[in-house]
Amino acid sequence: MKEPGAILLVACYELGHQPLAVAWPAAFLERAGYAPAVLDVSVEPFDAEKVARARLVAISVPMHTALRLGAGVAARVRAANPRCHIAFYGLYATLNADDLLAHAADSVLSGEVEQALVGLARDLDRSAEAASTEAPSLPRPVLEKLDFPVPSRAQLPALTRYAHVEKHGRLELSAYVEASRGCKHFCRHCPIPPVYGGRFFVVPEAVVLADVRQQVEAGATHVTFGDPDFLNGPGHALRMARALHAAFPALTFDFTAKVEHLLLQRDRLPELARLGAIFCVTAAESLSDTVLAHLDKGHTRVDIVEALRAVRAAGIAPRPTWVPFTPWSTLDDYRDLLDFVECHELVDAIDPVQYSIRLLVPPGSLLREHGALTPHLGALTEGAFHYRWTHPDPRMDRLAGAVAALVAEAADRREDAAATFGRVRRMADELAGAPARPAPVLPPGRERPPRLTEPWFC
Ligand code: SF4
């Protein structure tokens, strides 16, 4: 197992950034004396030679899109190398353990998985042959504090292959790090609580800084803190940002934080801006207090308005994200959301794909146990890794499909966000029998707020 390439770590999709979920396991394995190969099928072709050399192929599935792609990768791996052990790891692995272990995987691991992956390699190493059925499976999330090495990025495709940051109309290379993992909250629609159970783990500042350094040396001028919520540990976050700014004063960064945290930490936002924060992603999800209560988001519509104001006042550009299609969101809610976006000058702050996001209910979701979902819930969709649900107003399901097709086509054509917004609103107005309104007029050649070039998919 210690020969080069006997372990192959495969990334499928990590929101367009260089896959940290491969770089970290690679570092843990290298520290233990292994020499893993890596493959990122989001930017590289499937490599049958690498697969043929591997005795263990570990496929990273931190998000739903990655899982769907990963299932296809596993089938190709199995066909190319039937004897190798296939492990799925990441948030969506244990959530879908039953399906994966029945069809595609020999092991599944979620949570703080890196040391467990090393353990799996050792177990396979000890066995006379890496027979897939003989190795252990670990269907329960691993929640132990790890001794983090610096992620190993040398073998990964160059940063130039990944999402860039757009600032002041220029595209520049962007780094991706995580200063914490997991989350202390229990939003019902989120895949993190069923895995982390309200816990989060901080990564030492020195490790994060060293990871930033190697990406700055590769050309990055901006850092995304990909923590599920950067402000879960506000003290750690602030120390991290201060250390980052002290080491790299010209670097800018973005982070993700929930509305509730933005309000609780509003006094700290100006300092984060001075330290380099240029934009902040926040999962607003809905403007309907009914929907927000069902999702157990911990904020209200009024809080969203207040958080947007606080973030902007600090000099940070907000980038709210939404789940416009839930069983409880009405057509009026949808049109209200679009009006809100225009009224609050957010058209350029929202990737149009956001207007199409439909609530995802994976196995293990806390929503499954929520009575308000029961009347709408259908069966688990075979091979798609989520439960079907149906809106009580059939127009909403039709609208969801039509908007999804519209924004995908618009993204392919790189249509201006304002034009796409206008077309989506026209569609919703027509469905409601209301007079169509013109698209918002935004000045041509305007400077758009900072953003990453990869639209947000879950
Ligand atoms: S705060 Fe964010 S990361 Fe945490 S449970 Fe809620 S949606 Fe998930």
C-alpha cells in the first residue's frame, strides 16, 4: 500500500476551488508514509492508468453534486479495477451509506475523516489481499480532534484551472482554506448537523497560514475561508483574520456566516473589512418567516434586512444565497423575493442559479423528521440520493423546472445577471397573471461587487 499510487484520492466537485478535501487526506497519508496519487475529475479526464495502479480509491463527496458525479466515477473504477477497495468520504458519504454500500462503495466515512482514511489504508495493507468485502466499513461519522498537517497540494492541478475571484472587474487567482469544520447549529435542511451533531473543530492558525502561503506562492491574491460558518468561533475567526493580514497585508478574503452571526458579531465586521474581507456569503434562504421557521434558520426577514445593512456599513459586499423552492414557499413569496433583490440592489450580488435552488432532502436530513414536510414527501429517488417532494401548488414545481432551465442556459451564454434576473421575473409574473415588468436597468460597464466566478451549487 505504500508504493506510489497504491492509494488514489479522487475529487469530483468542490464548488470550483482546488480540492482541499483531497489535499488534506493526501497530507495525512503522506505523513503516515503513504504516497497517494490524486485526480480531480472536475478539471481532469478520468485516468484509467492511475485507477489500475490503485488498491484503494477514495472518492471525496463533500456535496450533493460531488456525490452524483462520484457514483459515476465509482462505476468506472469498478469496471477498470474490480479488485480495488472503493471508499466514499465526506459529508454525503454516511448520509447515503445504505445506497453506497449496496451499490458502489466498500467503505463510507464522514466527519473528521483523514486519520480514519489512514487507518483504512493500514487495515487494507495488513490484509493479504485488498478484497473489497474484507475491509471495514465505518458508517458512523468520525468526530475526533485531529492533528492537522499542512494540506498537500503539490500534485493537484494548478490554481489557474479553478474559480477565480473577480475584483474591480479583474479576474485573479483565488486560494481556498478552512479554519474550522462542522457547525454548532442545527438548520434542518443542512447536511452538516446529521454528521457533526452540533460540533465544530478549529484548525490551528499556523496550519491555515501555511496553506495560504503555498497558494499565494502559486499566485493567489485572494482567500476564500470555506468554513461552513466562519463565525462559529468568532475569537478564532478574528485571530485568524489578524494573522492573515499581518502575514499577507495585500491579500483580500471572503467568508461565509449565518445571518444570526452577522448580527451578533456586527461590531467585529468593520475590523474584518480592514483586515481584507471584501465579501461575505450568507445563507438567507427565504424571506418568508414561515419557511425560515420550518428550516429552523434562527433568523427572520427583518434580521436579513438588518444583516445586509450591517455588512454593507462595514464595507463588505453581501452575497446572500437562497432556497426559493420549498413546499411552503408560495408564488407570491417567489415574486416578493425578486422584488426584494431589486429593491435592495442585490441583482449583481446573486448568482442567477440562486433563483432556481430547490430544497434538497437527502437521507438523514433533519427535515425528514419534521412534520411539516410529511404531507409533501415522496420516496427516495433511486440513484439521485435525495427524497422527492411535491409542492401543493403545481405551478411552483413547473416554475422551478423552468427557472432551472433558464438560468442554466443563461450561465452557458454568460448572460448578464440583470438580464437573467429580468427574464426570471417575467416568467414568475406571467405565471401569476401579472403584467410583465422590464428588466432592471443597470449601467453598462458597471463595476460588479466582488465574487468568485463559480456559481454556487450544493
Ligand atoms: S449555520 Fe450554516 S452550516 Fe450551520 S447548520 Fe445552519 S446552514 Fe448548516
